[in-house]
Amino acid sequence: MNDTPPPIEIRDACVSFRGKTVLDEIDCEFRPRSATAVIGSSGSGKTTLLRTIARMNDGMDGFRFRGKLFVQGSEIYGNGTDVCRLRGKVGMVFQKPCVFPKSVLENAVFGLKHHQPERKKEFPELAERFLREAFLWDEVKDRLHQPAAVLSQGQQQRLAIARALAVGPEIFLMDEPTASLDPKSTQAIEELVRSLKQKHCVVLATHNLGQARRLCEEVLFVCEGRIRESGPASRVFDNPLDEETRAYLSQ
Amino acid sequence: MRRRLVDSATRGLLFLTTLAGCSLLALILTAVVGRGFPSMSIEFLTREARDFGLDGGIFHQIAGTLILTASAGIVSFPIALGSALFQTEFLKSAGLKQALRIATYTLNGVPTILFGLTGYMFFGALLGMGVSWVTGALILAVMILPTVQISVLEAIESIPAHYRESGMALGLTPWAQIRSIVLPQSFYGIVTGVLLGLARAAGETAAIMFTATAFSGAGIPRSLARPVSTLQTHILVLAQEAVNPKAVANAWGAGLALTALVFALMLSALWARSRLRLESHR
Amino acid sequence: MSPSADPQANGPERNGRYFPGRGPAYWVCAGFACVALGAAGILLGYLVAESLPALRSQGWPFLLGKDWFVGENYGALPMIYGSVMATALALALALPFALGGAVFVAEFLPARARLIVKSIMELLAGVPGIVYGLLGMSFLAPWIKDAFGLIDGNSLLAAGALLGIMVLPTVMTLSEDALRSVPAEYRENALSLGLTQTEVVFSVAVPQALPGIAGAVFLGVGRAMGETIAVLLVIGGIDRIPSPWYDVFSPGQSIPSKLGREAAESLGYGLHWNALMGLGLVLLLMTMAVAFAGNLFLRRARP
Amino acid sequence: MVRGVERPRGFLLAMLALVWCAIGTAAPGGAAEEQTIRVAGSTTVLPIVSKAADRFKVSHRGAAVSVNAGGSGVGVNDVGNGRAQIGMLSRELTREERGQFKNAGLKTHAVGRDAVACVVSSEVYSAGVKTLTREQIRDIYLGKIGNWKDVGGPDRRIVVIDKETHRGTRHVFMQYVFGDEQARAPGARLVTGSNNEEQTKVAQSDAAIGMLSVAWINPDVVGVGIREGGKVIQPTLESVRDGSFPISRNLNLVTAGEPRGIVKEFIDFILGPEGQKIVEESGYVAVR
């Protein structure tokens, strides 16, 4: 083991909205350059967990966080955290593809434009680079100046990933990125995740157990706001220790 | 760092504009209440005006505003509802729908003084109703028609399709659908529209000052053909007499009464609209 | 039994929807639906018909003439100028506050505070014009007189400022509605890219809501242009274009205020009435153009 | 309310019936109209008629008098078009008006006499402007004199207040000052309508000049004396009574043809002892 801190480390965290506890006794770590699947039934708290890591719940009504959450070693719910810089390090992809009503190119460099406006001249090349990284370049290279809304859902989702990549995150939070996509687009996204986890720490919340098995080295099973079981994917899937986990996996 | 600075500065600026806008408006409320309150009393509200409003109260004016507003609402409501039902339930031609909609929106933007003048020439002169309660009521009814109609129409159109579909799946006839789905589902929307329309009518001056009101001697009209006296025109007369402190005091008193009346209608409308939202989220 | 109550007589199914048959209720509703159409038609028709004699007798100078003196000349330009100027002043004064306020309320205020501010704004949008007029003549005009050292406070500026105050709540609530109708996903996505909240607002929410905001502004313009009573009490009532033309401290006259002051004098008869109706027609066309533009934007706002 | 209705068709028809009732009752309303006298016009005459109406109603039960302001021109117009039975007129009929309403056969009835004073803000009066000549007033209204110091007052710009062109007070005033009742006043800073409005604007300013019936003169709004050939005539009821004040006029009621029935009774009431007392109470000179 070396001294570099894990990308994400959560210690005894508890999240509540208006006094209602949604996540409790969360204690876990995520490894660099690997993918971790967060599985569990609807409403178990998967989405909240992901959003908490990017501090996306800050604006929600009555949100409270207790415990400690470190991203690359620094406590993000402590004082003096630059939320924008944090979100620059932690990219997030949502379930429903969402592109802004601008052109494909503008969408790709949307975040970059605000983080590094001084690199304006390089935007076209940067856009190409990240669109390539998101396996989208070949499909959109002739349509860069068309509104992004004309793309298919799967393409829009990859564009959203390219957009997040452009900001240069080291961590990727993906909240059921393929739930609203057709099988072909799902395959493309899965391919993309495989390549992303070569360099990034990917956290993938998913309902699709097959997908979790295919893509992830680690698995985290969440149930009713608590982590019931975690460990290497093969072990958890083949030999779950927890009763609940077994019940969930055997569905 | 610079981005954070810009962020805070913009926030501050926006906050200041909001604060300025809100405090200006708070100032207005304070002025209306502060100036009007001293002349408020039970006597002021229940006595009739004497000496051209310098003395006595505003009983007839309150009554006049109320009856004019109410009769405008009574005329306007069935027309608006019928029209909205026609557009949503009967009409199939998209072109005609568009024409009706354009007419409604056009009417909504017409300056009220034009309603007053042409309305008078139509109802008062052509149909011989003269300067009277009925002329004023009909002019106000046409004036608030678009307000009520748009609101009712939006309420009916925002009924989720699955309600209608489940109604249809149960084999309801179109009439049964209107009765048991459309009207109950848009009930609060209809109420909102009517109340907003009434509030608009109650605050209107320009449309009735030539057409429905008398400076003195109107009292409570004994027939629809008689003129009425209203708070709005009463304030207008008193306001022009601003050297006389009694006139000013009574003008503010009447102003407060009118504002309170309009606010009561608006608040009920806001309440009804919040109920509409609640119902539709259920 | 009328046919409409008989299920057998119901109209055909179209677009997956049943339509009722053409019973008496159909015709009643149809008649009611035409009321708005008829009213708009009568209004426009009457104004056109009644203003024709004035247009014919005055010709183009009716629109371009600077002199209005009953019995001699009817030139509408001072009133058109007054209406445009007062409205423009109202916008210039109200827009920064209305739009800034809308953005702040929609994007930065917590839900409960937003509801309170919005309710107050909607209430204020309902304050009767006559009450604003009373406020204008007792506070605003004297204040303008003292603040700018004028000989009298009744002026285009007073009218414009009063109109600005009157339309501020309208423009603000409608713009706020437009901003709120931008889906939350856009904001979330932009936030997750690490944008600051104001960057999110100005790069995502505001551009998306722009048609709606423009619609709100246009509706406010229409309101301001048509307001009679409040303007009548503070604009000064002089049918003159000030020199220089941008001297907003001079008194002026707007079309509605002119109509409010003079219409009773010749209600229905004579060239004076025709000329007044000509003014009315000009006003109607101006407000209709504005309302059309506004609705065009609003429609683009809700796809 | 909507929920409780069983049949929408019945409900709609009921509503329709309601609307038509509302409109229909307007027509039979015409029968009740005979006991209502509608009066409109000059704000100068208004106090007389309004007060008289209040007392008239006491002695004539069932009679209603509705009074509207608007100005002399409005009064003539309303009577000429049959919108009112009596018009209030603070001047004589113009030739145009007689021509325009030839068929109506307009008839005037003088009920009182009044003077139009040239009024100034009290600050100007106490600073020394006690009298003005006709020429000075003319130059002020033409905009040739723009500062009070040119007529012996303080160094302050003059706020010239004009009236709407159809107002009776303006006709009489302009007839005296310019010899033309329709004269223009390019020097005006403000146009007002009713006497009350004019009075208010003069009082609110500290440098205003205006025209106002003597009945509206008060400590804030002071009538200046008119200097004519070395003589100064003060705007008082006395000088109106003895005919020396140059800007005086009749206060008229105008009817279409000879008044009949209740309208005649009402006019006779105003011309009678009780009515003439009201004229004096209102600050005018009685004619009988």
C-alpha cells in the first residue's frame, strides 16, 4: 500500500432530509482506477449516496450531513471546501440524458468554458479529444454545430459523459446511466465505462446486476439507507454473506 | 478565486435589486395602509357620503363597487366556462381554436379605456342602456372575459390525459366525462379564474367612469338602468381635491377599502390556485 | 330527450377522444365562445369606422401633426410620443429590478420565502390603478419636483416612474414563472460540472427562460401603454412634444390619458370624437402589436 | 357549486337564463326612468345642483337626481344627445354648439352669477404680486413672461396652469384675456380639468397662476386684482354683484327644449328662494 489516499473515503456518515434519515452508518472506501457498483432496490439510497459525494444535495430542502467524507484525502463537508472545484474533480452522469439547448460542440466544452475560459482557442481540439474519449466523435463529427437535441438518447448520454470528461474529473459518479437507453446504446456506454475505469475511479449505481458483474470489480449493496455488504464483485455475487443480499441477488 | 468573487458579487447585486423592488412595494403598502387607516372606522364604512364625499362615509361606494363587480362576474362566468368547454370538448378544428385563442389574447391586451368608450357606444348608445349599472356591468364583463376564460381554459387543458383516458376506458359518455371528470378536476381552476376576473373588475376605473357612475345622487341603484357610485370614481373625484385635508383623508380611506377588497379577492384566487396545484399533484 | 344526452348520438371518435354531439348545449357553448371573437371584432370595427372621418379630414398629418386643438387641428403625434416615452421610461426604470428580482427569487430563495415574495408580488400586481394614481400625485410627483428642482412634478418622468412601479410586479412574477419552468435537470447537470450557482443561472436557466421573460416584458409593456387613470393624474396633460424631445421633466400627454380627459366632451359625435377614436385605434394597434409579440415569445417558451 | 349540479346541460341553460335576465331587466328599467333626473356638466355649477338635489329629494319623494361632472362641454353634449336632461354650463352656449344640436332646441336657464378670478399661489401673492393687468396675464399665458420677477414678484419661474379647452371657466377667462374664448396658451406647464383639480395644483405649487371661479378662492389660492386703466378691481362677490369685475359670467342650466314635468320642477326649485339660498351658500351671486 502506498500513501496516496483513496479517491473517496466515507466514515460513519449519516444523511437526512428534514429530519428524515435517508442514509445511515455509511462507512466505505472506493479504489482508484476501478469501478464499484452500488446496487440495491429503488429508494434504498443509491442516488442519495452518489449525490452526497458530489455535494449535489446542498440546495435540497432540509439536507443535513453528519460524519466525514473525504475526496482525495480532503474533507469535503468541512469548512472552506470549494464546491465548484470539488465538482470539477467529481464528474457526475445522471439517469436521464440531459443536453443543453446548444450545439453539440458547445455542449462538449460547456463546463470547460467556465473552468478554463482562457483556453477558448483550444476548445475545438479539446472538444474533439473528449468526444473521442467518449466514443462519440465518429458519430457527430459532421454535426458539431447542430443542436444537441437532435442526437439519439444514447448519443446524448455519451455527450453528457464527454462534457463531464472535459472538466477533467478523477472520479466518475454514474447514476443508472443506461436505465433509459436501448440495449445498443447501453452496450456503447458499457464499453465507455470499461475504458474510463482504466484511469478513473468509477462509481456506478445500477439496477442491472449483469451490468454490475460485467463492469465492476467491487460491489456495494445498499438497503434501506445502510450498507449491508461490500467486497469484490465475484465474491459478493457468488457467495453473499448477508441474508438481504442473497434475497436481492436471487430475484 | 475570481469565479467565486463574480459569483458573490452577482448574488449581492441580485439581492440588492430584489430588496429595492420589495422595499419599494412595501413602501407602497405602508403608504396606503398608513394614510388610509386613520379615516377607517365602522361609521366610515357604513354611512353614506355627504357634501361630495368630504363628510360621511363610503357605504354607497362600497356597495356600488360590489354590485358592479358581482354582476360583471355573473355575466362573464357562464360565457367563459361555455367558451372554454366549447374549445376543449366540442371543437375539433384546430384553425378555429387558434382564431378563438387569438381573439381572447387580443382582448386581454386591449386598454381598459377603450372597453369603456366603445362599450358605452355599443351598450349605452346603440342598445339604449345609457349611463347605468347594466352598461357598466356588461363592459366590465367583456373586459374580464379573457382573464376568466384563459384561466378556465388552462385549468381544463392541464387535466392529465390519463384521467380522461381512464374515464373513457370505463365507457363514460362525453357528457358524463365533462360532468364527472372535467368540471371537478378543473373546479379550483375555474374558481381561480373567476376570482382573478373579479379582482380585475373591482379595481377598474377607466372603463366605468363615463359609463356607469354618477358623481352624486346615485346611492344604491334601484334598477339596472340607474347609475351607481363606486369606490374607484369616488377616489378619482376626491383625489383631485387634494387641497382639502378632509377630501384627501377620505380618498385614502376609500383607497384602503378598495385595496382591501381587491386583495381579498386576489388572496382567495391565490388560495384556490394552490388548491388546484395540490389536487393535480395528487 | 335531446340528442346530445343520448349516448348513441355522440360524435365520432377522433384522436382517441369522444366529442359530444351537436345538441342545444353545443350551440350555447359555441355562442359563448364567439363572444370574445365578436367583442374583439366590434371593438376593432368600431374604432376603424369611427376614426375614418378624422383620418380622411386630417390625412397623414393626423399621425404626424404636432398640434391638437379641438375644432382646428387634430395631430396625434404628441400623444403617441407621450405614450411611447412614458412606457419606455417605465421599462428602463422597472426592468433591472423586475428581472434581477425574478432571477433572485427563482434561483436563490428557499421555497418558502419564494412563495411569500411571489404572493406579495401577485397581490401588488392587483393594486387598482386609481390607488397608484393617488400615490403618484401625493408622493411621487411632489418628490420628483423637489428632487430635480422642477417648477412642477407632473411630468413624463412621473408618469414613467409610476408606470414602472405598476408593471414591476407583473413582469417580475411572469419572468419568475418562466425561470421556474426551466427543468431542474439542466441546473443539476450544470452544477455537477462544477459551475458556480450564478454561472448556472446565467448560462443555463436564463437563456432557456429567455422567451418567457421576453413575453413577460411585452405583457408589461402592453399594460403600461394602456394604463389610463394613474397616468392621467401625474403626466401633466399638455399635448406637446418637449424640446429637446428627451426632456422627460416636461409635462406630456399619453393616448389613454387624453382619451380619459376629453372623451366625455364629445361622446359619440363630431370630428373631435372621430379624432379621439383615431387615437384609440392607434393605441389599440400599438398594444395589439406588443401583445402579439409577447404571445409569440410565450408560445416559444412552452413547446 | 359545480360539483353539485346534476346535469351540465341544465346548469348551462340556467346560467344562460341568468345572463339574459340581467340584460333583459335593463329594458323595462326605462319605465322607472321618468323619476330620475340626470344632470351633467360644469364643475362650477356642480355644488349648486348637488346640494339642491339633496334637498329636492326630501321634498319630492321618489325622485332621484344623479349628478355627474365633466365640464361645460360635456353637459351640453349630454343634453344634446339625450344622455342627460339637464346640462350644467358655466358660460353661454357657443355658436358651434347651437348649430350642432339644432334639432335638440337647447335652452339655457341662468341660475346664478360668478366671476372667474386669475389666481396665484399664496407665496406669490404675499411676495408682492397683488394685481395684474390683462396684458401681463396674456403674456404669461403666451409664455413671453416666464418669471414672477417681471411682474413685481419673486425670482421664480411661473407655473402656468391651463384648463381643458371645453371648460366653461376657460372660455370666459380666455374671452377676457385674449378676446377669443378658444385662444391657445403656449406658455402652459400643466392642464387641469375640474375646479378642484386646478385649485389643488395652484395650492401645491409656490409659483403657479391659474383661472378659477371665485367660489374656489381660499387662503392658499389667492385671486389677484385686475388692474384696468389705473383702477384695481378685486375678485369678490361684491364686484360681481355690482358688475364691475370684468370676467364674470352666468351659471346656466341647459335643457333640450322647454323643461317639463319633474325636470321643470327641479329647475324651478333652484330658481326659487330655497335654491337661490343654495347658490349664495355655494359662493356665487343669486340671480333672483
